[in-house]
Amino acid sequence: MVRKMPVRQQKERGQALLEFALSLPVVLMVLIGFVGMAYLFYSWITLYHAANEGVSYAVRYPQATEFQIVQNAIRPNMFALYDASNIVVRKYPDRVTILIEYQVPLPTVRIPYVLTDGEVVLLQPFPMRVRSVAFYD
């Protein structure tokens, strides 16, 4: 014996599916935003730590060259961010300065024909600069 579903249950089932379909894009965009912000924060913390380690290394080993500072202190502390576009180490008689520039590739959602007038806008990576300075005693 086969029972049929009441008509009311069938309508409610369709309503739940429609609500899920309407809310899913919003939930996914919020999730992608959280992931992007987490990666941005991770990148900043990693670059800041690498620059501080480079300055600390330069102060501990005053005879080290700029190349040695980058290879022995900065690069090992950059973990997954090895494609930093620019690392500048400057040694002066009284201080050392390290500047690291990194282009953070954030995840983006592109919706052509809705937000732009038929154009696909390609967003550039977010530029991030970290500077660290220490003075010799």
C-alpha cells in the first residue's frame, strides 16, 4: 500500500528548497570574504615576523651582508610567502632597515553584467608593505 504525501507537506518542502537556493550565494560570499581576510591577516603577521627576524639577525651579526640577512633570517621565516616581490635591506652605521613588499592575492567573486556595465573587472592583488628598523648601540 503506497501512501501519498499531503499537499501541504509538498509545498513546504519546495519552500525550504527555494529559501536555501536564495541564501546560498550570500553565505558563500561571506565565507569567501572570511577566508580572504584570514589570508590577509596571516600574510601581514608572517611578513612582520620575517622583517623583525631580519633586523634581529642584522643586529646580532653586524658583519653579515645584506644577502646573508635575506637568506639566513628573512626567507626562512616567510613560510608560504616566498614570492615576495621586493625585499630591501639597508645597513647604515647606526641602524638597519628592512622593507618587504608583497602582493596578496585575495579571492574575488566576479559578477559581470550585474555590478559593472557589461565589463569584467579584474582586481589587482592587494599591495602590502612591512618595514622594520633597529638602531645599533
